[in-house]
Amino acid sequence: MERRSVLALPLAALVGSTALRASPGVTVLSGGPAPSGTTLDASRPDALPIAAVQAGGDRDGRKRQIGVSATTYKVVTSDTRGNLFVIEQANQRRGGPPLHVHHGEDELFYVLDGEYLVQVGEKRFPLKTGDCILGPRGVPHAWAFVGSTVGRLLLSYAPAGKMEAFFNAWEQLGFSPGGYSKEKDAGLLKSYGMERVGPPIQL
């Protein structure tokens, strides 16, 4: 009898859950209401949203242009209580951000498509589809799209820190190559826990 009740719990939780669309391209597994139009598993008081973001989709259902990249958010800070923030950047133009350092976040670079050059510390690493490398916090790093077609790069930040807020600010300010000064760029980075320490990778 006890065995039956224990096995019934996961089944009851599964049956009681509902798949809801929080925004275009995002499916959230839910058992009850939650803030910001998403939903949570009601069987756990500390539960977080469980969201499936479709290919090409954005966690918040938005289109973003940040710097040289079309950017989609895959895991937002609130999904993990600040433990992780994940974005995908699509590139058609060669280049990337300046050499910089994160004082509070590790950054994982994972190439989904195309060719990239990633600098971590003093060394540069050519990466192709399926390759990845970690940029530890406190170590200067930069990346550049170097392919001849389209590139897609998945960037993960742990903990999330202020990275989502930084990308939101970057997008609102409309910064792009040649559209901002080094001083403004450095000031923005500093206000979100980063530091510019050198120029972009020269191609």
C-alpha cells in the first residue's frame, strides 16, 4: 500500500501539470499561477518555471539586436533564482566584443553553428560547430565570429549576476560597432560588474 502511494506521487504531479504558452515559442510546464505571466509547479512551493524555448525563439518572445548579434534569451535570471543566464547570439558580420573581464560570472562559449575565435587569457582558440570553452571569472576574454556564412553562439553565465540587466541596457542604448565611444562602453561594463581591458580581436 505504501509502495503504491509513493509511485502515485510523480504520476499525480504529472497529470496535474499543464503545458501553457507564456510567450510565442515558449512552453511552460505548470500547476498554478506565477508572476510575470509564467506558471509554476504548484506541488512545490519553491518551484521555478520549467520552460521549453523553441528553436529560434526568445524566452520573453522578443526580437533583440545587441551589438553585432541578433540575440535571443534562452534562460532568464528569474528562471534559476540568479544561478544561470543563457543567450544565443546569431552573427552574419565578422567581429565581436572587446577584451573584457567578468568579476562575478563564469562564461561558457558553445558554438552551435559556424566558426569563432575565442580568446581566454593570452591564448586564442579557434572553435567550430560543437566546440566549447570556459571563460572563468576574473580572466580576460573576447570572442569574434570569423566564419563566411552565419554563426550561432550559445553563451551561458553562472551565476547570472547582472548579465541580463547589462544586455537589456546595451540593447536600449543601441550600441553597435562605431556607434559608441570606448569611454561609454567602459562605463557601461563597469556599472554591471565587468571591465574593458583591451580592443576587440583584430581580424
